[in-house]
Amino acid sequence: MSGGSAWAGAAAAVATAGYALCSRRLTTTPITSAMLFTGIGLLIGPLALGLIDLAHDAGPVLALVEATLTVVLFTDAMTVRRSDLRTEGFVPLRLLTIGLLLTIGAGWLLAWPLLPGLTVWELALVGVILAPTDAALGKTSIADPRVPRLVRHGLKVESGLNDGMVLPFFVLFLAGVPGTAAAEEGAAGTFWRALVLSTAIGAAVGLVGGTLLPRAQAARWATTGWAQVFILAVAAAAYFPAVAVDGSGFIAAWVGGFAFAAAMRRTTPRDREPRPDPTATAEFAERLGELLTAVSFLVFGAVLLGPALQDLTWRIVLYALLSLTVVRIIPVALSLLGTGLRLPTVLYAGWFGPRGLASIVFALLVVEEGVPGVELLGQVVAVTVGLSVLLHGLTAIPLATRYSTWHAHTARTTPTLREGAPEPTPEQDDRPQRPHPADD
């Protein structure tokens, strides 16, 4: 390890420790973990101290972000139940189908006039990379109990699933770019290995793991601590075989999370024992995912955002702003037509479109593949995510407060409001607060 990398590691450790010590206090401020870690990344990157850069540290950087996305995809998939899409599921279903497809298409078409020099498939990659949302960047928007449950539920499910749902598009669009490994494999080979085979591997590993764990717990063979470590082992067991056969480890991990949770819930417990709860078992994996995500934003600030800020153009900034507004809000509005939801709700859901971890990982994978337009593509993604970290972080609390105030007033005068009545909440002070980290 070089001296610069060692100091970068020390900076990451200090940042993590500092945030941990102040985490409760920071929940009452507009400062999010993503903002703090991205800012420290800018400080240690080429823009300032130069302790880390992608040219010399590509291996560790890619390993970190790929491990992070694998854990997040697996645990996010574990938390989704079929009932989430049956009970009041019209919001996430519309956002994940009509909304997601329109977002990818709008991002693709808008990139055409604003990002000259990129090929059709590279423009498509820009659209798909910036389509998934990241709830961590605006957690108050979906965690504030004053926001209608219908909206919180819909946005949470959407954010938990759309990063996995864009993976097939990302893999296929990457295969269309000449010179990449996926292109050499061909569309048919990519479809078979990345989609079909990876899905089968993830499903098989998840089903086996989700069947074995509750039985081991019921037999008193597995301790609570190691049962939680088992989750990470299953995620890795899904990821690595898919990579070994030149498939998509991310697709395998995502599918594996669904299969694992489904198998656990189907397991019949012994008499007088509660049915296994996958989300309770995954608590350690989720906390590890949060830690890795925070460090990934530090790396993002250093190796992607810092260099991008050194060579900004008006086209890049304009596309980033439009990506966070028009490209998100219009598809959301179109996808929610006919649902009976009011305009403030549609605008609230439309603004809740933070771009984060998945976009960062996809951009770095494009760098690794050596896509011809990688420099411009990386700049666009970096600036878009950077603006999202800032804007969604700063607006989460005030917009949640304003929207919930509108909802409470409208619900009193309109009993049949589609968003539903406000939920009873415990007495609390007037200051809007983010949920405490222990309760996320």
C-alpha cells in the first residue's frame, strides 16, 4: 500500500469515527452522511490533497463499491414482500414499470443534444445509469411518519427495487458498446450469462440458504451473531459464482435476496415458535451496508466528483439539473395519471429521485470496461450524483414538513382523499427530525 493510500484509509477511518460520534446530533440538521463523506472525499482526492486517485487505486476502489452494492442489493431485496405490491401497491408498481422505463428513455433522449460525441449506446448508458434512486440520500422523505403511509411505502419499495431492475438494461446497453467485453460476448451470450444463468444461480443459492438458516436456528445450532454473518455469506455465494461464469454478480445477489427471504418465510417453525423474520436476521448486514455506502461516497468524492469538477461545462451541469428534475418528475407524473393522487403528492414523489450508490457503481464499471466516451460519461454521472447529494440532503426535512402540513390540512377537509388520513404519531416537538440511525 502506498503512503497516499494509507493516509486516505486513515482519513476514511477518522471520518467514520467522527460521524458515529455525532450521528444523533446530525439527525436534526440538514447534513447527511452522504454530504459529509463526499466532502471529505473531495478533500483527499486530486482536487486538494491528492491522497487517492482512480488511476492508481482502481482495484481497491472497485472492490469496495462492488461489495457495497452486492450487500445493498441483497438486503434490499430481502425486505420486500409480495404484500408490499398487493396492499396499496399501485404506487410502487407504476413507478417501477411505467415510471422507470420512461425515466430511462427520457434520460437517453435528453442526453442526445446535450452530450455530443457519445454514441447511441453510450447515451443509453447515461440514461440507465442515472435512472435508479437511492433512498439513503433523502431518508427523511420516506421516514417521516407525518408523510402519508401510501407515499412513504411506495417510494421505499421503489427505491429498494429499481436499482436491481435497471441491471438487465445496463448489461444489455453495455453489450451494445463496441470494444467492451460484453460486446465481444454478443447480445445472445450476454443475455444468457448475465440474465438467465445469473438469475438461476442467485435463486438457487438464495433458496438453499433461506431453507438452511431457519432450520439451524430451530435446532439451536446457529448463534444469533453467526446467523447474521450467514446473510453476508449467502450474498457472496450468489455473487462470486455468477462472476466466475462471466455473468452478473449483482443480478445474482439481487435475485438471491428475494429467494432467501421467500424461503425463510415459507419455513414452518416448530410449535410455539414465531415464523422466521428475514429482516431481523439481516440487521448486521444492513448496518454493514450503511457503513460501506458511507465510505463509498467518500471514494466517490475523491475519484469521480473531484476530477469532474476540474473540467465542468455548461452542458454537463444542465444535463445534471434536468436529470434530477424533468427526467424524474415528468415520468413520475405520467406513471401516476389516473390514480387520484393530488398534484402536491405527485410533485413530492417526483422530487424524491436522489441518485446515489447504484449510479456510482455503474459508472465505475463503465470505466473498468473502457467505454470510449467514459470521460464525459463519468463527468455527467459524477456531477448529477454530487448535486443530488447536496440538493436532496438539504431539502429532505423542509419538503417533508411542508408536504405533511398540506396533507394534514387537506385530509381534514377531504375525508375521501386518496392519500389517506394522517397516521397518529407520538407527541413530538415542532422541529422536524430525521429518524435516529438506530431506528432506520
